[in-house]
Amino acid sequence: MIYLDNAATSWPKPPAVAREMARCLQEYGANPGRSGHKMAVKAAEKIFECRENLAAMFGAENPLSFVFTANATGAINLALKGLLRPGDHVVYSSMEHNSVVRPLKRLEAEGVELSLVQADEEGKVHPADLAKEIRKNTRLLLVTHASNVTGTVNDVKAISCLAKEHRLIFMVDASQTAGSYPVDIGGLKADLVAFSGHKGLLGPQGTGGLYIREGLHLATLVEGGTGSLSENLLQPEFIPDRYESGTLNTPGIAGLNEGLKYLLQIGPEQIHARKKQLEKELREGLSDIPKVRIFGQGDPGVGVVSITLAGKDCQEVCGELDEKYHIAARGGLHCAYLAHKTIGTKHTGTVRFSLGTFTTPQEIEETLQAVKIISRS
């Protein structure tokens, strides 16, 4: 199988991911932070090690600023619903995933005001357009780091400067860039960064998290046991305990930790450079096929390439790629209707190829040959 659906979830994983998850269940699968015996201590140590590796990956100072969630969607919901109140105003872009848009629309029904900023036809959000929508009651400026539809990367550093200039909270959805494209929290001075663990970070499904800048206070969505301050009937105020009620996914976090260790050992810059070259080859090869239209032709690097084939249904193209050529791609709207509306594919969707850490040049060549044959049929 040629797997080119890494924007949905990465595959394969480094072998150490599954090994450590199994070892966790067999050797230290106790409840972290709840007991003082060796297994519980080992579980807690493993979780803290993962926080340390997240800090190293993202250039953050404090490992305890990372809160674990089940996925990026959970992190986004915690950030938005924990921060925003009726009367607050949010500026966001037309390239956001439904995991951002749907919570915002729910909050809009409760009195939060929204301003949607249109990205250009390549899927890029321009800071000047965001600036036009800032009001006196604007509280949050929110953008995706890179689109899951086009792979277009936004200038989040410039947008962060805009947020700081207006004393706004700045949030980045790094679901498509974490582990695939440099994400420097320290350099960005971001207040909130949501990320998935199962995509570029090479962890298992059921993992993700939210970076919360020190001093930023969010309301809790869930309260309960944390293993700390058990004598207090109120939820702890300090992070990460404040936002991590209940038993954590220790096997999943142990697996995520191994994915992070793999990336840090090889070097995120090296992985990004390799993926950038492969994406360039894929884009150039697709551009030579007459019936193919490529969307979001920006600087390669995220590993996402969306196309349509003239006269072809995207879902049928993906079905043929799967059945005849054993190539896994995704067709449709990719849970990002506003993004497809922006690039003009709201009625058709796109065929999305998304490269991963283990994609090879041979797989790119075979994919190009398959698309050529399908385009002629």
C-alpha cells in the first residue's frame, strides 16, 4: 500500500511507538499520579517525559504548559470554550477546519461575536485583512498554521505581531504542521497552540494537546479527580492538572513520546527538508498532466497536495487509486467546507495526497503514473 493520507493520520509509525505502548500495558500500566508505588511513578515519569519532548519539539520553556487531550479537536474546544464569553469578539479565517468553525458557531449562538476573514484563492490569510476586522471587544485572533486542504502555510509570525500590537490573545491550530513543519512557540509568542498527536508527531490515535501560555486562565470543561489536592473539593488552579481530570491515556502518551523521540533524534529540520523535496516532485509531476488542477501552489513543506481531474469525480478517483493501484488518498471536502468554498471546490471537493515521514520517491513516481492513467481513461 502506498499511503498518502497522512494529513488524516500518519502511517506507518516508528516501530518503537507500538513497542512502548505494549510495554506500558505490560510493565507500568498503572494510574499516573494516583499512587506512590513503582508502576504509578513510572507512568507519571513517562507522561512528564512526553511533556518535556513536546517542549523540545515546539521550542517552549515550560513542559507543564502542555495539556494532554484526546485529539486536536478536544484541545480546540478547551481553548475556545474555556476562553470566550458572550460579548467577546473573534477574528478567524475562511481556511479553518470544522474543528474550529463548529465550536465557534456554537459559541456565536451563545453571544460570542465572529468575523470571518476571507483568504485568497491560494488559501493564504493576509494580516492586513485580519487587521481590518479588529474591534474594541476583539479578544481572540485565531488562524490555522497550514491548511489541511491546500497545505498553504500562513505567516503566523506576522499575525502574532498583529495580535500583540492590539493586545489580543493569539491562537494557532497546528494540527497539520506539528512534526511536519517548524512550529516555534517561543518565537511566535503564541498564547494557545492546539496540535494532534497522531499526524506529523507520529503518535497513536487518541492523542493530542493544547499549549497554554503561562498566566492565561481558561475555564474548565471537565472537573474531577486529578491525583493532586484531593482534600480540596474545588478543581486545582495550576496547570496541567486544572485541565486533565480523570485518568490520562498513558499507553497513548507513551506511544506519542516515542514518536517525538524519533523526530527529535533524526531532526525535524531534516524531515521537513526531505518532505519538501518530495512534495515539490509531486507538484511538478502533477502539473505536467493536462487534466489536473492543483490548488494552493505555495512553498512546499507541509506535505499536502490537493487536485481535481477534469471530468472526474474525486471520490471515484480515490476509489480507483485504492482498488487498482493500492494508493490511499482522500477525496471530498476534508472536514473544511469554508476552505473549499474559498478555493472554489465546495461542490466537487478535491483529491488530497498527503505525504508522511516515510513516503519514498518511488511512491511519488508510482502515484504520478497512476494519476496519468486515470486522467486518460
